[in-house]
Amino acid sequence: MDRQAIQEIIAVAKRLDDKQLVNAFEGNISIKRDGYLYVTPSGKNKALLTEEMICIFDPQGCQISGKFAPSSELKMHAGIYTMRDNIGGVIHAHPPFLTAYALCCQPFTNRAYAEMLWDHKVIELVPYGRSGTEDIYAGARPILNKGLDIMLLANHGVLVVGNTVFDALNKLESVENAAKITTIAKIIGPLAELDPNEVQTLLNM
């Protein structure tokens, strides 16, 4: 077991709660390290997690630690790590603005926002799959194969991967903020989109 991995999950969980990117019951976090999977427990407030609450699974998939059952999205977390070699942390959350796009089944981008295009390109949509089943993440592979790290889960929420769980956290915070800014900008007036050539240049960078 790696106590640092446990502490990282707790730190990220508290940050997500502080930023209102998760609530008491929704959202889950994991780390894969040295073959062991560390994941948040089911139905526990993310701001109140303690070390003994984090569920740990050995390389054979047996739970070896954690006083509660793991997240109901355990299959998704375990499955995502098999899809790309450089994934060290996974976050599933329901941040309000990005989740609104997911509920509308619309990919998210903003062709007026240069930083969004440069940093994150387009946030693509994974087709709907029932929560807790393999179907919820089945459509993630082609997105991950493009090198994209954040995606919307149709009618559900958001899935983010990173080299570390902190990397995933930073990406989630950044894109949720971009979605918030975009929503506010659309209230003020139509977005002043960049020249198509500039958009394409930024998407290719």
C-alpha cells in the first residue's frame, strides 16, 4: 500500500468539494499505482474522507483495505486505466456547467476563447451508458486514443484522466471554469468567434 496515494485522494476530494465540483453523494476519485487501485468509498461526503475510508484493491482485483464499499463506478475506474498507459489518476464528477452540457448531450468548446482552444480543444461526448455498468465508459476509448483527457458522459457528468490525480484535478477545474465563462458570455451576447484559420491553428497546437 502507498499511504501517499491515499493522502492524495483525500486532498483532491477536499479540493473538489471546496470548488463545488462534487457533492456529498456524487463523484469519485481513483489512483492506480504499482498495480494497486485506490478509490473513494460509495456515498461518503468528499469533504469528510479519512485514510481508513479509502478502498484499496490489489492487482488481482481483491479489496484489501477500506472500511466501506467502493464507489459504484469502480468498474469505470478500473476499466479506464486499461485504455491508456499514461493514466495515473481518474476523476468522475458532476460540475454544474460541464454537466449541463452533458445533460444536453452537447460537446463543449468555445471558438471565441483562445485559451480554451489551445489548452483543451473540444470536450467530446461519450454516448450514454447506465451508471455502474461497463456501458458508461465504453465510448471513452476512441477519445482517450486521440490523447484527450477530459470528456462528457452523456446525461450524466464528466470524466477526467491525468498522469496524476492532481493533473486530472487541474484539467477539470480549468474546463469547468471555461464552461462557466462561456455560459455567462452567451447571456451577455453572441460569442465573437475567432477567425476560422486562427481556430484551426489553436486546435492543432
